[in-house]
Amino acid sequence: MKVALSILALLAGAAVLSQGGAVSASDDFAYDGVAQPSRVIHLGAASEGLIALVNVDRGDRVQVGQVLAQLDVAVPQANADLARARAQGSAARRVIEAKIADSRRRLAQYQALMKDGFRTSEEVDLLQTELSIEELNLASEEEAAEIQRLEVVRAEALVQQGTMESPINGVVFERFLSPGEYYSKSGSEPVLTLAQLDPLHVEVHVPVDLFGDIAVGGTAMVQLDAPGNPTTTGRVQVKDSVVDAASRTFRVRLEIPNPENQLPSGLRCRIRFGQ
């Protein structure tokens, strides 16, 4: 419920006109819309657990890749360290490699002595069998080492799952959980909600009469309901191909550049096409 209320607040005024938002020609062919974030992210972790830290609060700006929150990963980190130590252990392999080297040296000697009659073929065969067994032991040790390497990868991935990084450049719209609280993937709340304000999006319903006049990539003048009524240029990003039969309108999405997040989201605006 808390998330739903927060998002409703973020996107306040989205349903501006009950009949699609179109304004008649007598209203100067202007259409109502609301400037909204281009992306809203409900940020959580890939695993569950106690929250160890949250590095940001509501209103803070965030960058892509910035660590925003972290679960308590003491146990997964210990498992990763243990797996790494096991993977680095190579004493058993060095022993087997030394035995193989010695067996190969002795086998070469036995084969040379057998030609002179000082060693029998049975002795050479027995040494060859011992060498083959040691080579199999080495192959088994290499397989075990590969499994240990994969265990390290798995353990480190579990540690990484507790780290929450920002996938966008934007702002923290809401913070729901704090250190010491338990995060559950099945819970009703994320840890943070992020909003990307550059660019902003404006959804507007336009009369079907203008369907042929509006194209993706085209522009429109957007007048914002803010002190001074500033105007900016919006570019058509999406034009629906389906018309609402009841209101005889279709939806258009405009994209408004918003460097440095100078414009807040949630502003009502008036859109005029062909200007």
C-alpha cells in the first residue's frame, strides 16, 4: 500500500482528462499533459536478509553503478573466503605432478635397461600402469580444482546479490527500509524507489484528426505550469497506432530534455503541435 501511494504521488495528475485529454479548437488547439519521470525503479536485492546499510535518502541524486544499499553478507562472504582458500590449495596436485615426473624418468630408464636385458617387460608394464594411475589422479585433481573455482564464483555471486546499485542516473524518490530491517523479495516494499528525471516524459491524448500530422521524431511546444510559465520543446518519442473509439483520440509520448534535473516531475503542462 505504501509503494502504491508513493507512486500515485509521483505520477500525480496522470489522468488529467477523463476523455483522453484532448482540447477543442476553441481552446487554441492545446492539449493537457503531466511531466513524468522517464523511468521509475523499485530497487531491491537479488537475495533476502537484514539490511546492513543504506547510503542515500529521499531527494539524493544517484549515478549509474553507485552502491545505494547493502544487505548483511557476513555469512556469504565467509563462504566465499573459504571457497577461495580451498581453490588456492595446490599441495596435493604438486605431489602428484612430482610422482608423475619421477615415474616417467624411471620408465625411460627401465625401457633402456630392458634392451640390455637388465629389466623385464613385466617390470616395464608395471611401471607404465603406475604412471597411468598417477596421470588419472592428476586429471581427477584438476577436475576438483575446477569445481572449487566454480564454488568461488558461486559464493562471490551470493555476496554480490546483497549489493544494490543504481541502474540509472536520477534521484531517490522514496526510502522504505533502513539498516536493521529485514528485506524480503516477497515483501510489499522495495528498499528504495528511484526516478529518472532526465529526460521527462509527457503522455498526451490527441484527437484522431491530427493522426496524420504527428510523427515520431516531430516536435511540439510544451508550456509548463510553473512560475513564469516556461516553455520547452518536446520530441515525439512514441505515437500509438491504436485510436480510442470512445474519445476519438490516440496517445503520444513526448520526451523533454531536463539536464541537471532543473524541472521537477509532476508539473501540468500544455502541449501545442506544429509550432
